[in-house]
Amino acid sequence: MGQKFSVVAVVAAGAAAAAHVASKAGGSPGSSPKKAEETEKPTAAEPEAAVAGPARKIMILFGPPGAGKGTHAPKIEAKLQTPQLSTGDMLRAAVAAGTAVGKQAKAAMDAGALVTDDIVCGIIADRIKEPDCTSGFILDGFPRTVEQAKKLDEVLAKNGEAVAKVVELRVPDAVLEERICGRWVHKASGRSYHVKFNPPKSLPKGKKAKPKYMLDDLTKEPLMQRSDDTAEALVSRLKAYHAQTVPVLQHYGAGKAVGVDANRGLDAVWADIDAATEWD
Ligand code: AP5
């Protein structure tokens, strides 16, 4: 386990994530707002609100970088009426806001390495207490190590809760470089585009993806590329995924994990995710 983190900084990151989820409620499919400065910090009383009430729908959206987690999560949110909690989005918000957590996380993220378990477990433990998690939540990019899974289980068990489903998006490594290196995102909203598979309306057919052509469909603001979306960083991200994250599937076992072939068109992938996220 890594070093202890600043509670204040983690709350700031959690608040960024809270605003992210709240602002997504009316967002378009594919959106994943992350802007730290648009956040509203929770009051001291708010975090306890989500743990009371009926059983929460708790699921993990699992898969390698570029598998389609961020692409499909908004549709699961709309279906289950539960927020997507992306540790990657929360960490990027913390980096953008310059918090202590952000400063600790930045170098690891840029290199494609994992941020310490302490940091991400702290962020999630705070985040799932917030009122918008009253009906449940979709974990995206967490847990990423067996240690994180055990910590999550401990936190949930205190309230008699457990992860109910793990939906694994399966994509061969060879496909991921094109997806990652062709991704452009709208920083403020998190909306994700792809030069080939999901181009913005502003990119004329046959033109190369230059910044002047890469604008958000809704706001017309410029899109950007993530600093870790490089072929070099992807090698490290995939290495971390196979060595440290795939064992999390075994931790939860075949009873909870459902595999989806995510190496197909978006509609076909969604049809299987839709079936896998039916809730009794
Ligand atoms: P994070 O932000 O979680 O990144 P990731 O897991 O690497 O996932 P991505 O966001 O890259 O992929 P995605 O599956 O969401 O892909 P998308 O849907 O956009 O983490 C970033 C970093 O933060 C980590 O490396 C680590 O440093 C740190 N971190 C985060 N959580 C952590 C944790 N728990 N512990 C420690 N460190 C942590 O799709 C990608 C592209 O493909 C898009 O352009 C999309 O349009 C396209 N696409 C999607 N589906 C299809 C399809 N079916 N066909 C064609 N194109 C498609």
C-alpha cells in the first residue's frame, strides 16, 4: 500500500466526481463530465445519506483501456438510474484542480501505471456515501487490484452490502491501440469521440483529425487528447491491466462476472451489456 492521502484533497476529488455525475444526469450518451471547477462540495452532513434504504444496485464495469467502459456507462446509468463512478475521471479532475491527490497521481497516470490503492480506495469510500448513490452505483475502473477489491468489500460489508455484478468488456489487446490513439474527448463534459469510429460532426469526411476540425458536437468547444492516450503509455496500461487487474475477476468469481464481446459494433456491444445489467 502507498502513502496516506490528504482527506481534504480526496474530498475535493470526490466533490469533482459528484458534480461529474450530477451534470451527467442530463448529458448525452457518451458523455462523462469531469470539470473540477464546476463542482459543488458536499456539506459535512451529506455523505452519510446514501447508505440507508433498500439494497443498492452495485456493479463493476470491467475491461482494459479502450474497451468501451466510458462509452457505454452513460447508457447503464440511464437504465439503472445509478451514477457511474470512474476513478480515472475523478483522478483527472484532481489533477486539473491541482489538489494534493492530483499531484500524487499525475506522474503515475501519465506513465500508464496505477495510482496507489490508498488514494483510490479513499476516494471511492467517500464517494459512495453521497446522496446520488442511494440506489446504487456503477464502478468504472475500480477496483483495479485485488487489494482494492478487498477494501471495497470491507467497506460494503459494514452496511451488509456486496458487489452484485461484474460486467467484463472483452477486447483483444491488438484492437486497443487504434481505439486509444484515435480518441478525442471534450474536457468539460467528458464526451468521448473517435476519429474513425465516432467522429465529431465538425470533422469533414476524408479530412485528417486536426484540432481545428475536432470540436464538441454540442458546445463546439475544442476537443483534446488525454496525455496517457499514447501507444507508449498504452503498453504500460495493458501490462498493469493483465498483471494487476485481471485477477480481480477471479476474486469475484464466475457467479458474479459476465463477459461481453466488446470487439464488435457499438450497438451489438450495448445489446449484450443491456442484457447483462438486468436487475431483479
Ligand atoms: P481510466 O480513466 O479508468 O482509463 P482506462 O481504464 O485506461 O480506460 P479508458 O478510459 O482508457 O477506456 P474506456 O474503456 O473507458 O474506453 P472508451 O469507452 O473511452 O484510468 C486512467 C488512469 O488513471 C490509469 O491508467 C491509472 O493511472 C489511473 N487509475 C484509474 N483508476 C485507478 C484505480 N482504481 N487504481 C489505480 N489507478 C487508477 O473507448 C475508447 C475509444 O474507443 C473511444 O474513442 C470510443 O469511441 C472507442 N470505442 C469504444 N467502443 C468501441 C467499439 N465497440 N468499436 C469501436 N470503437 C469503440
